[in-house]
Amino acid sequence: MPADDQPEFFRDEILPPSDSQRKPTANQPLAARMRPRRLNEVVGQEHITGEGNLLPRLAEQNRFGSLIFYGPPGCGKTSMAEAIAAETKSRFVRINAVMSNVAELREILSIARRRPEAGTILFIDELHRFNKSQQDLLLPDVEEGTVRMIGATTHNPGFYVNPPLLSRSHLFRLEPLAPPAIAGVMAAALTDKERGLGSRKCSADEKVLVDLAMLCDGDLRRALNALEVIVFSLEESSSITTAEIEVFARERRIRYDADEDEHYDTISAFIKSCRGSDPDAAMYWLAKMLVGGEDPRFIARRLVILASEDVGLADPMALPLTVAAHHAVDFIGMPEAEYTLAHATLYIATTPKSNSAAIALSASKQVLQKSTVQAVPLPMRDKSGKASKDNNHGKGYRYSHDYPENISGQDYLGKPLSLYTPKSIAWEAKIAERLARWQHLKAEIKESRS
């Protein structure tokens, strides 16, 4: 294929340039200019890139198959892919799953088949955005080794990547970067004249850089770009102080994606904190969701569920209170509804807990699944209508209100079962005492009739 006729993605990404060839351009963001050039330059992922670990050994021997890097934004997924391609001198083709399509993918795979000696690495950013047919299209070439796919995703691959493709790939979980690791890269960027901000001759104490790193939630890309904005807002040879960091902090956005793992992980932490009776943790996760823009009705619904699943009869007021909170969120609206959610959260987190309702429901379902379904006893059946009366429906039923404490001694199952066990705390302790007394009365009535 003549050079002028080659697709753009083929012309631009045939091979990564060597370290000496890679010249940063002035219009590139600082995060792009400071991107690691070798695998051992990637910071904060030592559990993957450390000496003796699997990935460095595979890259050194150029004996790896397809890889999937899974982690939050700015943790080094793209950097690791580019470093592996550079170290193995492989042809590197980069696509973004949001903008790519089947036609482009077919063309990339076709070129890779015609150039097996190039050792094509196909880097797919936001792999989770590929639909099933696009992922299936990769399978034959991944299986044959025509291309080695490196996928990057912020979503759990177990939910978004097809099982056949997932089974043919080695999965690496990347973690958010710790503030000291981010601060170290920012310090290097301040002194690097070739790729960083060294020509500006600005400086910053380590504590200031750590404070800025902490505001970036483990996202190195975000931290470097924030540093660049701060440096260019100052005169040359200036010192970055806490005053500049405070300005950035006021405009800080919490990383929270309402349809991604952050959403599920945070609501999980919120639920577990409420269940574990830790009001401080519960309020922290609530605030994170509210600042991140979570739907307040979603939070309210979870509180209603908690009221029955985890509080139950230990505090019967929990359910009406959370239902009222849900209604209040609807008719008050934000931001005032935040107070309602805080009120309900603190109530649930600080009230006694009982999951006896959930246990009783689960036990009842298990009995239904494992045993023959019991017929409704004749005295318990509805006696409305002539046919029912002719078949003795309701005959022998003892009206509970005609007996002391409403206990008639009658059985309401053909084969009695024990499914509900009250806990001995708070309101439910009184229920336990009441049930024990009623059981005793029932036994006495049965004995007197025998």
C-alpha cells in the first residue's frame, strides 16, 4: 500500500519512537509530555511493574499475549501500554472504543495480518465501550496472535468484557496513585527542562505538592495538568504556595461517575457503614455521593431498603422515617433535601440493627423450594361463596379476638414451621418475650383440649 494511501491510524502509529526520537511539543499537555518512556518509570504500580513481577518479565522476553489494564483514570494504563510497545519495538496502533467502529477495526486487523513481522500491539482505550460484536470481531486475530490487544478500562472487565475475550487476556488491576508518588512526579516535572516546566524555574515545597496530589484523587494526569495551570498563572521563578493550592481546592471536582464502578463502590461503602453502625463513615460516603452528583432519590431508596433489611423490628420507626425521607426528597428537591438524607442516614446508622426479617424471608423461600408446597388448611381457607361453604372452607376456624391475648391455640400451617427468630435487642427483645409467652399459652390451650 503506498504511503499516501495508508489510513491515518497506520501512518501515525507504525512504531513508537525511541527515547531519543520522542520530542515533546509545546502544545501537548504536561501529562502527555511527562508520560513514562519505559515500564520501570511508571510510578505507583509496583505490585505490577516491580522487579521480578510477571509483567516486566513478559515484556522483557516479548512473550506476552493480550492484556487488559483495569483501574481508575490517571493511574498509568496508557503509559504502561506505550512503554511495553516501545520496549518490545512493536508496531503500536491506538484506538478509542468510543470513536472507533467495525470498519476501522476490520482495516486495522487486515493490515496486521499482512504485516505479521511488525508484531502489532492494538491498544484499545475504554475497551468497555466496545459492544459484543466488536469484541467478538477481535477474537480470531487475538487467538491467532495476529495482534496482541492491550485494553484499558475504568470498568470492571467481568461485567463489560465478553467472557471469550476475557479468557484470552491477562488481567492487571491498577490502583489509584498515592499522593507521595504523584508529588514525586510533579517535583520532577518542575525541574525537567526538556519535557516538563523547568524553563519556568518555579519551585514548591514537598508538602505543597503532596497537598495538591491529595486533591487529585490518585489521578496523575489531573495532578500534572493542574500543576501546569498553576505554574503558568505565576511569574517565572515563583514559588508555589498553599495560597495557589487553596484556589485549586475551591474549584475541585470529586471523581464520581454515576454509571461506573465508583458509583457501585461508594454506595456499597455507604450501605456497609450504615449497617455497621458507623455514623461518621456513613456521613462521609453520603457527602461524597452528594458532591459527586448522585441522584438523591437513589440514596433515599437505599435507606428505605436498609430500614427493612438491616434494622427491621429492632426499630419499627426506621421504615416510616426513611419512607418519609424519600417523599421529602421528591417534594423538597436539592440542595435542601441533603438535610433530609443526612437526617435519615444518621438515624439508620445509630439505631439498633436486626436482619431477622431478611433471614425469615430467605428461610421461607428455601422451604418452598426444597419441600412440597403445603395446602392451605380447611379452617384457614376463604369461605366466601356457595362452593366454598359446600366444601367446608373455613369450618373449624377460631376467631382470635374471642380468646385471651388473641391466642386461640390454632395452627395456621398444616405442618408447623419455625422460620422467624427474633433478636434479643431493642424493640425486638420485647417481641421475643411476647412470642415466648404466646407459645406457652398456645401449648396450654392445646393441652386443655386434648
